[in-house]
Amino acid sequence: MTSKRVEGYVVEQSDTSNSRPSLVVVMPAFNEAEGIADFIRELDVNLARYRPHFVVIDDCSTDSMAQVLTGLRDSGSVNLHVLRNHQNQGHGLSTMCALSMGIHDGSDLVLSSDGDGQITGSDARMLVDRLTEENALLVEGVRIGRNQSIYRALVTRVTKLLVFLRSGSMPKDANTPFRVYRAEVLESILRDVHIGGLVPNLHISAHVRIRNLRLLEVPIKSIPRRGSDTLGSTWSKKGSVLPSRRFLKFCTEAIIDWRRRAQ
């Protein structure tokens, strides 16, 4: 192995041009029994050149996702490790747990994704390819063609504004869950920034822009949540044009958390 310094980071590089970095895919997931196995298999096929393995944080799902993941793991068709929260921790803390598992894995690269599978395997591979080919420190997948309600679209705009006000740089997709990191860069981010809380991806978006790290924002196609229910159970207000009380409560708590954790 050889190494080179990129913006203060020592990045390991193989001595052979045909060798590729290793990759761990980390994802928080809740009640994704219908779609998560096919999603992981699709990623495994498309990312085969990086010898991927997978870490899923099961946030105490109430459907059959635990059994689905156990069956997939025991089949030996993919390299899969599953951690189950003893009680529901919420998406933010489960995301932080997944990212922390990624940096302790020993792989060169960490691909983060939500478990609902709203990205194609080919786009996931493209994100990893772009990072390695263009010598970036991290890549953010910018979701294109999202089918959002009016109030969710408004929240998306607000998150971009929040990151801009804190960092001075406007992100294209402030809260995207689809990111690729060099492991040493992710370790530095998690060590240096006071993330935690409800919206860790927003804190990361702001932090990397404050530090002016070399990042790429790459458009990816947003596809519906996998499974028969394309809306999911997170906000429990299906079919309504108005936000649920749970969603409004989350947004209020997230804003309070964002201000409290200001850098």
C-alpha cells in the first residue's frame, strides 16, 4: 500500500491499479420488511467491485424485518451484520450508530443509506465511483425527482437555508441520507462535530462546508420507498395533504436541537 495526503488526510492507495478500496454500507432501518432484502441484494450486485459488506441498525422494528434480515444473513448470499436497538431510538440516533459502526469496520470507504431503498444500485455505485475517480473526501447524493407533499417540500427548503446560515454555503440536498465518505474523513467528522440529536445529516452538511472539505454533490434519481406501502409508517398521516402532529412535533424538536448544538 502507498498513501497520499489529501487536504490534510492521509489516504491509503493500493500499489496495483486493478485493486479497489473496500466498502461498508451502513443503514438505519425501521419497519422495512418488504423491501430491504431486495435493496441489499441490488446494492451487493452493483457494488461487487468494492467487495461490500453491510451493517443494518434495526431500530426495534415492529414488523418482520428482523426475521427477513436474519434469513438474508444466514443465506450467505451477502456479507451482512445486523444490530437491533433494544427500544426505538429514532432515525437520528440510529443514523449515528450506523456511521459509528462504519468507521470501526476497517473498510476504506463508508456508504450511508436509509433502509427504505429510495436509491438505485447503479446510482449508489456511481456515488462511490465518483469519490474514488475524482479524489474527493466525501460525496453527497442530491435527490432528483422526489415526490413530496407541499409541506415536506417546504421543510426541505428550510433545511437548506439552515445549513446556509450556519456555514455560508448553500447545499443542494442538505438532509440527504445517501453519502460516501473516506473512513478517515468520517472518523474526523464524528470526532470534531457535536452531532447527535435528531438531524445528524444536517449537522454533517454544515460541518463539512464550514471546514471547506473537498466534496462532490452528485445528482441521483429518487425512487419510491420499496414495498407495497410507498409512504411508510414514520409520520402516520398517510394520504393526507396536511402534516401529522407527530411530524410537526418532530420539526419543532429538531429546530430546538439544531440551535442547541450550534457550533
